[in-house]
Amino acid sequence: MMDSRSVPGRLTGQGTVKVRNISAIPELLAEAGADLAALLDKAGLEKDLFSNSENLVSYRAAGRLIEQCALATGLEDFGLCVGMRQSAPILGLAGYVGANAPTVRQALETMTGSLKLSDTGGSASLVVERGYAALRWIVTEPDVPAIDHIDDLAVAVIFNILNGLCGRQWRAAEICLTRERPRNTAHYLQFFDAPVRFETDVSSVMFEERWLDQPVQGRDSQLHEILSPLLAQALEEKRANFKDRLCDILRTQILGGALTPDRAAATLGISVRTLSRRLADENVTFSELAQLVRFEVAQRMLRSGKSLSDIAATLGYSDPTAFIRAFKQFTGMTPARWRRSL
């Protein structure tokens, strides 16, 4: 079987998340009468994992734990239930700086741009088009169990963050979730109080663009002034290499059009020439990274049961045959054979 770990040139799969990002799990398990220690053991984790919110856990291990928790509690919406109890503070310093930013747009840019301080296995991005804004989320770490629950968790947190930034008058226009439609959607509809679409290509919370330029509710300008330099310092110390930063951008751009050096350079705020030079310094080309990202997304869509026609269209191939040919060239097998090998 060939998976993302055996593909030549594959980006590193060592994403981690801080325990504070899943800190609602012990409380939820206690209410359900489930044994936290036993579930940690099944997931291969230390029993004192939750003793310090700054502890790091690998994305795959966190996925195993969430998977075991969902089975133990019988909650089809376990991820949603965890996310419902969490908001901006789980982002740590970035959450506090964002929650005190001048506008909602600046708050979201701060939080998405600083996500790597607490979560290196996922990516969030703000996309604006046709009068609507969408805060998108995608798991970038390969081979993670319980992605449906992780996506639910992240979108619930995003929803809570937007509620806190915008105030009581804010409403989501639509919620998009990658998971299969659950047997009972009532909990989703009740919590989000908005239309919910399932089995989408990317998870997101969509809302009217006008909210982006609204002032953040209850902000403390002095606290923002004090904390912002600390966040900048933390980001400088943690700054990802250029290749990884670019791949994060490509992962968010691939669902909204062709992957081109011009689009990527514009997002980074640099020229195409500078982009090429920086990539040359890391011995990689733009086309190589674009192909790696296409494979990541193709792999996820194949796992979710999407048709080859849908995948080809999403990834910008002219037809399914072109996608099949590119996939086979990259992996050594056809998409159908790869999917059967899972």
C-alpha cells in the first residue's frame, strides 16, 4: 500500500497540537461516565496528559484519542460537543491579542496567522468573495484518525470565536462540514442556528463580509498594545520555513482556483521573482509543491468517497482522465487501486 508517508518528496507529517485545544475532553467524558485514563491508555497516551494545558500531543495521537472517546460515549457528534465548550482562549496568546484587536478582520488575521503557535497539523484561512467572508479550516497532517470529529471541533471553535468578536447580533450565513451527514442533525442546527451543509470539500463558517470591519466587541486597547509585541516575538521564534508557509497558502487556495505563483506571491506580499528565489534557496520548485498539495487534497477526497469527476474538477484538471494520469504518475497506482488499498 502506498500512502502519503511513502510518496517521494512528501512534506513532513509531524503536526502537533497543544492540550488546551482539546481541554474540554475530560469534562465531557466525566459527564458521559467514561473513563478518561482507560481511553488515554487505548490511544497510547500518558495518563497525566491533561495535567498541563501546554503539553504537546501529536495530531495522530489526538485523533486516536478523539476516536476512542467517540466510541466510548456513543456520541456521533463528539467533536462538535468538545468544540462547543471552547473559544479564543484555547489559542493562547494569539487568542487574547485577537480578542482585543481593533476590528474583526484584524482579529481573524491575527488568529489565523498565529495558529502554528498551538496547532501545526491544521490550517485556517479567511476568504472573502461576493459579499461574504468564509473562515475555512483544513487538517493538513496526513493519516489522522477521526478527521470528521476534528473538523467539527474546529468549526465549533471558529463559530464561538466569531460570536465573541462580533456580539449577539452576528449570525452565520452557512456552516460547511466535510463529515458525512449524521443520522441526527438536530444538535448541529441548534448550536449553529444556521443552514448546515455536510460532505463539503472544506469546512468553514460563512458570514456577511460587512462584519469584518466592525469593531471587536469588548476589546481592551491597552491589553492589545501590551500583548502584541509578545505575540510578534513568539511568532519570530516559531516562524516556519518558507516552504511550509507557502504550502499552507496553497492548501487554502486550491479550492478557490488554479495554483499559480502570482496568486501565492500576492498572498505572501512578495514578487514572483522573490518567490522563485526563496524556493530555489530550499531546493524546491513551485510546481513540485503545488503537486504535493494537490496529492494531499486528492488523497483526502478519495478517502471521503468523492467521485473522480468531482476530484478532477476541484483540483483543476481538465477531465478525470487527466487526474488519473497525474495521480498514477505521482503515486505509481491509479486512484481506484489506491482507494481499494486503504
